[in-house]
Amino acid sequence: MVAQLLPEKGSFVNLGLIRQARENVSFSEKEHKDYDIKVDANGMVTWSDPGNSDKEIKFGEVVTEIIKKTLKAMDQKEELEERYFTVYKKFVE
């Protein structure tokens, strides 16, 4: 979900950081195998071991600010979707 907030355009330096952030939120080959990760037609990700549903992902200061800026802009335009409620609380509040 956070990956969808990352822009497709930006400066050369920021695009490199954004690319790294997208890779960080992706699942590894090992995670795919260990947890039988699947994506349904609606884009919902599921896996076989709900006990391991948390994956800690760290973002640097620049990427964090990009995410905050995107969320704030969505909020100001009243385009913030319910699915981003928790993400908004974690990044903006």
C-alpha cells in the first residue's frame, strides 16, 4: 500500500531512493516460498502464516517526507481513501 504512494516522477536522486523503497516493501523470494504469498484479483495479498503478518520496513528521511507530502496533498484535496487511514496516522500524525 505504501508503494502506491511513491511517485513515478521526480529528481534523479529521489528516484533512486524511491526505487530502493519499492524494493524494501516487496516480498523476497524466500518470503514467497516460506509463506505461500498470493495476490487475488482485487490486489489483496494473502499468505499461509498469519502469525508472521508484520514486516518491519524502514524508510529514510527523504522517502518518509515524500510519503508525508503525498498523503497531505491527498488529504487537502479530499482524495484520501479509507485504505490509507492507518498509513496516514503512522506517517503524518
